Amino acid sequence: MIVTTYNDHLRLLSSEPLVGLRLQSLLGPGSRHCHGINYTHSCGGFDLCDRLFATITASVFDLTALLFALKPCNLMKLLAVVLMLAMFQPRAASQSRTVERPKILGIDHVSFFTTAPDSVKRLYGGLLGLTSASPIEPGGLQRYVIGQQWVGYGSVPDPKANNRMDHVAFRTDDIVVLRQYLIAKGTKPPEIEQRPDGSRSFMTADPEGHHIEFVERSLADTPAMSSSVISRHMIHVGFLVRSREAEDRFYRDILGFRLYWHGSMKPGETDWVAMQVPDGTDWLEYMLNQPEKMDLQLMGVMNHISFGVADMKKAETAMESHGWKPHGNEQAVIGRDGKWQLNVFDPDLSRVELMEFKPVQKPCCFDFTGPHPSE
């Protein structure tokens, strides 16, 4: 048998030569898939497996090229080729198939730790008027429903720790495909778990170690909300970020989050970066440029949630009817983004921000680049 270069094989099918010698393949002569074919008797000057190998390697699967490669061959060898193609094509298809990212629709829930469950109940159930629901996650003590989302609380594992945020969960329309997509992108998400409410989810970590959960669930059984509720939509969640570049590689480059707004307290700097989910209006806020050592209060300001309201004055009036009065840092102000906002705090100093959906004046630093949320 004459040993030929890889180029010689491909010239049978294409006028464009490739460089290099033909490497041993699982379809090449001597491979286990070609065992039993008589290589001393070639088809038209080249053996059958050589022709098939050249055809497959060049990704020429059209009928004309394949028939040309097999034209001189007898029926038995043609049947052998059919069997080899049947073995090869599923593998080739699986290698060429790309996994498309399913939709990431918004914030599903955020979970915190607390040392004072009764005070949490007064904040969410009393002041903010949210409906309580049974916990659905291990270690959960309380859950408060806001529209199709919820906020949960569990017992703090370490009272001396300065971080009370447990995890953030985003909602997807296909948890199975999302897991496959993340695996294809080089991450290692755990297996999908089933929750008592019928939802399915898995937990992972972003580049800085924040616990991030993805959830697929039916929204058909959303609990009814009280008429005195202050907000019906959790519009963003924020947490401390040390490296915007590292987080962008995960949220922007892999998950498809997009910039909504960014700003700062001082010109020429960026202290806050709002990254909107790819298929909704909720956003994740990077809280940047903070000191290495942070106490519970400062960390609680950074690691926060935000409830959207259409009219801050009406929201204040409703909270006053629940016994609240403006005091200290709990007063409505126009933020650097041009939106009215008001902060209240849970008993462990985690911030719950009320924010109007749309700005009432031009933002300080950069224009908004995405759609505003709504009720």
C-alpha cells in the first residue's frame, strides 16, 4: 500500500490543499473501525477508509462528494462505509452542537441571615405590608412574598460575621438547559434540586464567591398580596464587589447581563454598576471601592435589596400609616441616578431600599442604557 500525504487525500474532494501529513484516525487504516477491510486492494488507487477519512475530515457530507469518493467500490465496502458513518455522525453532531443560553428573566428571591426573627417580621409584615409564606429552603425561618418574588431569612450561622446576605437567586425559563450551558462555558454547577413548592434550582458561586442560585418555577400559584403592601416588585439586588472585571466575565460575558447605569460620588470614578438581566428589567448592582475591613453596618449598606415604587410620597404615607416616621438615615432623597429613594434597615442592619421606577431628573454621571422597571 502506498502511504500518501493528507493533502493527497483531500485533493480528491477539494482543490484547496491542507498542510501536513494524515494522522492516524479512528477511521484510518489500522483503526479498529476499519479492521477486516482489505487494504491491499484499494478502490481506484486509494483504499476505502482513506477516501472516507478524507471526506469526513474535510466535513464534506454532501451526497455528491460522498458518492465520488465511493464510486469505484464494491457493495460490501459500501455497506462498511454506511456502518462507519452511522457510528461517526452522532459524535460529530454532538461536538458541533452549541448550547444556547435560556432566558434569565429577573430576580427570583434573596435570602439573608438574622439574629432577630421577630424584628424581621415587624419590618416586612408590618411596615412594608408583605404577606408571609412557609419557608421552602433548608434552614429557612421566614419568607415574605413580593409579587412573584420573595425575601427569605434564616438563622445566622456566625453572629460575629459581618455579612448577613446568604444568597441571590435569578429566575430562568429552563433550568436544565441553563445548567448545560454553564457546563459548556467551563463552570461546574451541581445537580438540580427539587423544592417543596415545585421549583427546580441549583446553586453556584460567582468569581468572588457570592452564592448565586438559578430557579425555574411555575408562577401560577403566586400568593395574594395585601392591599396595604408598599411594593410589588423587587427591582434590584446589590452586593460588595472587589473586581468589576472578574464579575463582568461571569455576569456579562457568560450570562449576558447588560449595563443599565453606572455612577459614583466623585467625578471620574465608578462606585456603582447596575447590570440588568438579559431578559428583563431587574438588575444586579456592583458596590465598588470599599475598604478591605468592613463592619456589619457598612456591609449591610452594600449587600442590599431594593423594592420599586411608582410614587415615593405615597409610599411614605403608607408606611406612616403603619407606624413609621422619617428619622436619621431613613428619609427620602433623590439619588445620584436621579431617582427618589428611601432606605430602611432590618435588625441586622441589612438595607432595604425603596426606589422609584423612573428618574425625576438627569442622572449625575451617565445616562441609562436599558429599559426602566415597572410595577
